[in-house]
Amino acid sequence: MATHAIQDVVNELEHAIGNEQVKFDRMTRLLFSTDASNYQIMPIGVTFPRNTEDVIAIHEIAAKYQLPLLPRGAGSSLAGQTVNEAIVMDFSRHLRRVCGVNAEERTVVVEAGMVLGQLNQQLQALGLMFGPDPASADRAVIGGCIGNNASGSHSIVYGMTADHIKRLEIVMASGEKVWLDAQTASLKQIRALVSKLVAQHQDEITARFPKTFRTVAGYALNKIDPDDVNLNWLLAGSEGTLGTIVTAELKLVKFRPATERRLAMVHFDSLRASLEATPRILELEPSAIELMDAFLLDKTRKHAEYSRYMDFIDGYPEVVLVVEFYGEGDRELSSKIDKLKDKLTHLGHHGAVTIAETPQQQANVWTVRKAGLGLLLSQRGDTKPIAFVEDAAVPVEQLADYMDDVADVVEREGTTFAVYAHASAGCLHVRPLINLKTEEGRRQYRNIAEALTDAAVKYGGTVTGEHGQGIARGEFTEKLFGPNLTNAFRQIKAAFDPDNRMNPGKIIDTPRMDDASKMRYSPEYKVIPLQTRYDWTDDGGLSGAAEMCNGAGVCRKENSGTMCPSYMATLDEQHATRGRANALRLAMSGRLPQGLGDANLKPIFDLCLSCKACKAECPSSVDMARMKAEYLAASYDINGVPLKARIFGNIHRIDKIGSLAPRLANFVLRNPLGLSIAKTLGLPTDRPLPMLANERFSKSTPRTQNATAEATLIIDTFTEFNHPEIGQALLRIAHITGLKLNMMRLPGQGCCGRPAISQGLLDNAKNMADANVRYIAAHIPDGALIFLEPSCQSAFFDDYPGLVSADLRDAARKIAERVMSAEAWLADQMTDQTLHWDEQSRHILLHGHCHQKALWSTKHTLRLLRAIPGAQVEEIDSGCCGVAGSFGYEHYELSMKIANQRLLPAIEKHPQAIVVAPGTSCRAQITDAGHNVWHPIEIVAQALKDTSENLTRS
């Protein structure tokens, strides 16, 4: 389409739905050119409808210009359903209302952009939930669940999404809005056609449709009664090809709390043994049977965050079946577990069986299982366990034989595979390890797909049990259904969409699944070489680190964890970890004209808080904080270093100068003249800058080192210049408890380099890291290195091993092993002491620092605080505070929006509580919001009584 014509479309769309809801720029289009599949197709543009009227307007304008349309939710599709050369309608930002709930009739009316997990959170208070539970429920939207006919782990109880649809409201290609049960002229014609086709092809429908309830291939003619046509069955699983769903009335089921569930993890030494046992276990009527293989379990063990959930695994099994039962109480649940054990004994099973009873134990199991996709893709390098034959489903009695065929086919092609998911439904997610950047990989991709499609058909199965056809499997519609039913599908598509503009090329008339022009990675894929500051060897370079993002969109979750704070506040794809990783990959693969110097990258990375939550919470461990620093350094090489970066990246030097006359410096900082100077320099003024202490902390510390000291405190910039009282509190604790502690100011400009890292001044940061590592290795060869500031600790623990010069990497790794927080050290050291405490009642709320939560957890801080007699300690589910060093000063409004999502409301619920936070930025945010806050060390110091008896070890 000509450029001037596209501009006409943009103008009309902006007039109809607002300028901010229309994005046809290159960067936005690129970010929406991928989903969680292997495909990449540039859309015409992206729109963000706010209501049904906007959706109608988009359809009408697209019809006028004969442009295709693509409704999209979270973009977590695995087969390429949500990428196309079309105008994308992103429902995930605005159309998110629950319009009404009828608890008595167990129904809900909801807009298509509502996130399934959030809907269930709201329904839980009524004792209800939506039955199907796809693993992506924390970001998948209702419209996407319907369009894909999602199911999940409990499909043997709840079936599929189609089974829970009461009514659907759609916008048709022309812009006509209808409820599908309405008696409009257009719908009457469609019903008549569908009735005729079903009657005409009844024998073939019976013969050709898969013999498993888990199928979303084609259009569901097998569900249609020709005498009473219910069009809902056709829209479910239609992948946006028939119309755009805007509202749904859904049926609900009873919510089952953990007290009404129990899990048994049955360990097997072979895949076939587990699959042969599955039909027999189904005789006991479990609510779910999920499979996890050794490959997935191994990836989980190696993941810093998810490994802590692995206590349900005994040893190193080849396969684990997670068998879940529902029951009304402990007696019924225990009885069902006993029957399972008896059944297994009868089958000759000799492996371990572990049980998850408590809510936390069960949550751990489901956390690992639902992270399966991302955990598999934490595989480093270009050879990945990819999705393309991952969704075949066969009758469960045939599953063992089908998997034997899978093993034979994959072995014949010279590779291996991982497998997990829904054994109970005969739908195992098989992921062959393939490198799509090679000709051999492309050949394997084609050959395995064709062979396993044949195998699925042979066993009466389907190519897709829940993930849909998209591009990966649409090519095989005719192989599955034959030419007559495929032509019937074509007639149904034409009846709904006469001009073939609704997500064309899906389900029928699909491009070849290995069309290189539509692949994200192919033998033609090339990366621009880059000289990096960090060592990215293990990732295959910076590009390999960016490519670790598989597009699953776990970073789009909104109400749990910390990742990704800027997305949670904006709901903007470019501000999710996925958006940033995509942008970096696109720049490095030549899709952006100026590469890493491209101006479009700056606003994307500018709102990254470098919180490191993605490194922990992303199952693929995408470390965006480190990538952002590397991107900034590369962009400075091209465009120069901005003044703000120089100022914030050298805050230790500025503080040192200010500390020569701290009262004068503070006066200038808060004086109108100082604010005017700050504005002239382009510095933020919405938030007060940190005040300098009257005296530096090091002035009050011992000048001599104690040779018998058990640890060394690394004095950070903030303790030294801004908050010496925290260091003093630690010294008080050491004095009372008799602990021996040395103090050390860092030789590398007196700073760990964290501000420089955050600002992308990596050459400067590297120099500081080298100096610090050399000094510590030479002068403090052993003993714990303890920290009061988590961001300083994380620099030593997480950044130094990859940042220092090559000859210092071994030393940096050894130093990282000695690093610990002051809370962790005290919790260990004070365990064997008889101490005297001020035993007043205390309600303590802990807000953990992002780096702390991502890299070493808050457990040691909690353990120390809970050692205080009379202390009731509660960790806030608070996410990120929103300050993150300079971010909260440069982006004040967004910073406050982040804080007001969870952190500040949680504090305001408990006005009498003592709020503690180890992070300097976190305390600044809480203080600026009008609340008192302390470092955990200060509270411990306050609670300890200073008596001579406290110097006696027990």
C-alpha cells in the first residue's frame, strides 16, 4: 500500500480513536512483529482500542481501505497466530472490565482484554473461578483464551474454553457488532450455511475429526448440531479469523482452595513407564496428571529463582507425573492418595512418591510446572527446544506408542527432545532441540513436523490440543481433515469474512511453516558484531543474551513479583522485558537503521529500572539490567555521554566534594538558586535530592584493622556520606554482641561502581571493579565481606565476575562467594548467643530491595528480624519501590505510580507498623511519601539491650 494511502488510514484512525491509540511507527510495528512463536511478520500498524466503539471504528476504516485485521492479547501464542501483515488491535491495554457477575447462576460478563488470572482473583472472593487454566493465565486475556480455545492442566475436569462460553459479542469484518445468538440477517445466513455443511459432511466429520476431546484444529464442526447451530463453537479456536471478540458471557465453576487439593509426585525411571501408568491412574479420577521430564527438571535445578521450589523432587528421576486430586477434606484426600499408592504398587512401580499437602508446597509444584516453557528455553546457545510439534494430542491410551514414534523420528533427524505437560489429556508438549539458524535446522524443522503430523493422525489424534494452528500447523489442515472438510472450513471463513481480511492465512490457506521470509531465525539471520564491556561468552554474545527471550511474555504479569515494574505501570509492550529484549535483538540484527545508536531505543531503555527482577523471575533468566548497561555504553560510543549520566554515574565524587562543607551543600541543594542550577543542567527537581550527613561514617570508624575480625564491612557511598547512622547501628550491634568487624572504604574511587553501571559508564565501572577486586584479593584474602546497601552488594556479587578484566575473573568469582548482607551475617553470628532484648511488641513490615529479592532473597533479613522477641514480621508483597537510583528522580511521576500500585497502599494499611527497607532508594521513596522507615539493622540495634551480659557467648 502506498505511503500516502497509509497516512490516510492513520489520519482516519487517529480522528476516530485518538492519536495515542494509533501507532504506525517502525519501532512499534517491529515490537508487534513477533509473539512466542518462531515467526516474525511486520504488521501494517498497531491500535489500542479503548472500548467497543473504537473496535467498530477500526473495522470500518480497515474495510474502507481493504486492509487485514489482527486482534491480539498478550501475544503469547506459540504457533504464530498473533503475527500478520495486518492492523493489530491490542486488547490488553484498555478493554479489561468485568461488566457483571451472577454468583447464583455462576456466570460473568467480561471484556476481551481482561487478563484471566486477574479475573480469577476477583472471582475467588465469591468462591468461583473460570475453569480452564492455561499456564499463561497471569497474562493471557479472555479474548485470546477464546480465540485459541485454551484449556490447561485441569482439562479432564473442566474441558476447554469452548465448554464454558454462554454468549459471545463480536465485531464482524464489516464493523457490524452482534451477539452470536442474535437473529440478524447476516447471522441467519451463516447458521444456514453451517447447518447445511454439517449435515452434508456428517459421515466425514465423524471419520476425520480427531478422537480426542483436546483438539483446536480447524473449525469445530464436530460440536455443531445442524438443527440448533451454536456459533460459539466456531469462534472458539478460530484465532481471530472469523471476527473480533469484544465481550464474553462465561460460565464459572467452584473455586478449589489448596485445602481441597492434594498432589502426588510419582517418580519414574522411563518415559514409557510413566505413560503406560497414566491410563490406569486416570481410573482413580484425578483432577490433573502433568508430566515433567529430566531435561526440564535439570533446567529448573540450575535456575537461581526456580531451584528453590524443587523440594518435591527425590533424586534424579527420568520423569515425574504430578497427580492431583480434589476432595472435600483431609480424610477424603488422604484416602485418594492411599488408593493411588495401592494402584502404583499393583502396577509394579518402585519409584519415589512425594506428597504436597500445604498451600506453599502445592504452589511450588505448580510454579515449576507452569514455568516449563521458559525454563526449557533457558538453554544457552542457538540450539533450543523449540515449539512447532509441541501440541499434538492423541487418545491417552495411544500416548505411549505415539511417544515411541516421536523418539524414533527425532533420533532419525539427529537430535533429541524435551517433553512436559498434560499426560492426563494425551497432550504432551514435545520440543525437539533445533538450531533454526542452520540449513540442517531448517530441514529438521520440516521433516519432524511432517512425520509427527502423520503419527498424530495415525493414532486418531490432532496436531494441536490447545496451542492452535497458526503458521506452524495451519499448513497441515488438509492432511488432518481431508480436502472436503478443508473446503467446508473455507466456506465458513468466507461467510464470516467475505474479503479474507480477518487474520488471513491462519487455519486455512496458510503459508508454509518453514517459509524463511516469515521466520524469526533462519540461515539468513545475521548479527552485527559488537565489542562489549561485560563478558557474554556463556550467552553466545550480547545478541545471544537478547535472544534468550522467547516471547512467552511472563514479564507482562501485573499483580505479582517485581518483574517488570515499568510494564505494570504503563501496560506498554515496549516497557516489558520482552519489548526491550526484542528491541535489542532487532537493533543487533540490522532491523534498525542506526543499530544500537538508533534514537528509537532510548525511550525503551530509559524506563528500565535495572531492578534485575527479570534475571530471577523470567524463566529464561533474561538479565535486562545488564543488557541495558551494555546498550547505554554502546550508544555513548556513537552519540556521546549525556551530562546527566556523568553526574548520576559519579555521585560518589560529588558527595565527596559536598562532604567538605555538608551544611552548605545541603543548603544549596534545597535553595531556589540550587534548584535553578539543577534545571539548567537538565537535572530533575520534582523529588528532593538526598541530604549529606554532617559527618562521614568513616570518621567514626576504627583506623586500625583487627587481625581476628570475623568479617569486613564494605562501606558504601550512601552509608559513608548520607546515612552514617546505619553504619553506627551495625557498630553498636557488634559492640553489644562482641562480634569483631573490620571496616573498609573501597580503593576504586571509594565506590563499588553501581551508579556508573546503572548509567552505562561501564569503562569507569570496570576500572573501579578492577581496583576493588585487586585490593580485596591482596589484602582481605578471606572472611565474609558484608554490605548494608543491597545495590552495592549486587555489584560485587552479580556484576563484577562478568565486568572485571579477564585476569581478575577468577578472583572476582571467589570474592562473590564471600559476599553477604549485614543481616545474613548477623543472623548467622547471633544464633549461638544469649542476648538481652527490649521485648516490646513490634509489628514490622519489610520491603525487600529488588536486587536482594532477585539475587539472594529476603530470607536472612526476615530471620534476623524474627529473632527479636515480640516482633511480628511481615514481608510486603510490594514489587519495586519505583526509585531505583536516579530513575525516581528522572521519572518522578512514573516512579510514584509504581509505588502506589502495591508498596504504599500496603504501608498505609498498617499505620502503626514499623517499616523497614535495606535499600537506600526504597527508603527515600517511602520517606518522600510521608512515612517513617528504617534499615533493618537500625531496628535490631534499637531492640538490643546494651548490658555486659550480652558479651557472653552461650
